[in-house]
Amino acid sequence: MGEYFIKDQAGFDAVWISEAMSHLPQKQLFFDNAFKLLKSGGKLVIADWFKADGLTEEQMKNDIKPIEGMREEKKKTDNALRGQMNND
């Protein structure tokens, strides 16, 4: 896929991936394509989060529960949409 983006360009100064790396089933494929996209000397930026062991109750309440709650709400929405699609 990297060739698609650079066929008429000299490449990119940076490739950025945020909050997605942990979900990719073929991480090596991402890296292969990212490096095809980068100019010589370009930067690859990866930002992702993982829950650490030993968090305090306050850290769980303030930092983790809101994110986990969003994930649960997304599941409910996805299930509702699937139900609508199956009824159409």
C-alpha cells in the first residue's frame, strides 16, 4: 500500500500512528509500508497506551475507567447497528 501514496511524491517527512498499533494483526506490514512512505531521514511516530499493573484506585477511576467505558459504549452501539442491519 505504501506505493499507492508515494507514486507521484518524494515521500513524507513523518508517519504517525496513534492508538492503533496494538490492534494491528500484521504489525510488520505496517512497518514495511511506513518505511516506504518516509523520506530519507523521516520520522516514524508511534503513540499507544497500555494499562500498567499496580494502579491506584484514583488512577483507575480518573484514567482507565473512562476509556474502558467508551469501549463498552462502542460495543453497545455496534451491536445496535448490527441488529438494525439484520432487520432491514
